[in-house]
Amino acid sequence: MSSIHSDAIRMSFKSSYPTWNKNEVMMSYFASGNCFNFQNKTQTQKQIKLWRRLAMEGKIKIANYNNKTKIINGVEHYILVVQPYKDGEFTYTCFDPMGLFILGEMVNGFIYLFKSEENRNKIVEYVMKGVEQPQPIEDNNSEDIVSLFGKKVEEGDELENIIVCNL
């Protein structure tokens, strides 16, 4: 089991983000390399073809309710979350470090960040065409959430260190 320190992720993002150039469509955290990754149009097209195949096979889903807008350095950015799916429900992989430590999103799966809402939305439309959208869980009650250390997680709590997933 490996742990990822939030300060290391934040420092890596702070140095990587300014290098995001206009030819790169999306940004993600590359867990096995412990770094941020940018994909150009060609790389993104290959990635979404794979996602489309996996969505059609019922192995992944992109839930509209997870696709949000975040402000970074005063600029709107658009989140896309790809989640593993099997037998009618999401399966656990890990929480995305960029989501946890940069975007404030604790969601199971893989987060991709876009500067263009149109690009993000067209990718979701392509990947999920003909695939049923998952519905949000209605009974999500934060009163029942307990951290790894037994303390109830309150809204606004900052986690300094968290075990994210096996790398």
C-alpha cells in the first residue's frame, strides 16, 4: 500500500499547471508516475475511443452529476469523472489525488480536467451515447461518514494525509 501526501500533490500541480499549453485538451493525475499528465487532441481521441468501447461493454460510466465546474486561478475549468462499473453498480478503484487535494472532489474513479466545457460535454456525449446514465444516490447522509481515524468527517475538514489507493 502506498500513501500520497497532499503537499506533494499540490506542489506538483502548482508547477505543472502553468505548462498546460493551448494544444493540450485535458489534464489528469498519472498515478503510476506520481505526476500530472496533459493529453493533446490525438491522445485524447485515442482515450475516448477506449472509453466508448468500455462504456458499451458496461465496464465504465461517466455520470453527469459528477461533471462539475471549478475555478482555478480565476478561470473556469470543467471536470469529467470516469468510473469503473460492473453488474449495475460502481466498483471501487481509488479516489483521484487531483480530485482530493486540488479540486476538493472525493469521488471514486479518475478525474480529467478541461479548459473547454464544449470539449468535455462532447466527450461525455460520445462515450455515453446509448448507455444508461447512472442516478445519484439519494440517501447520502454525511452524518454517517467516519474517517479512517474514527473521527466523524465534518463539512470543511482538511485531510493532511490520506491513504488513497494501491499504486
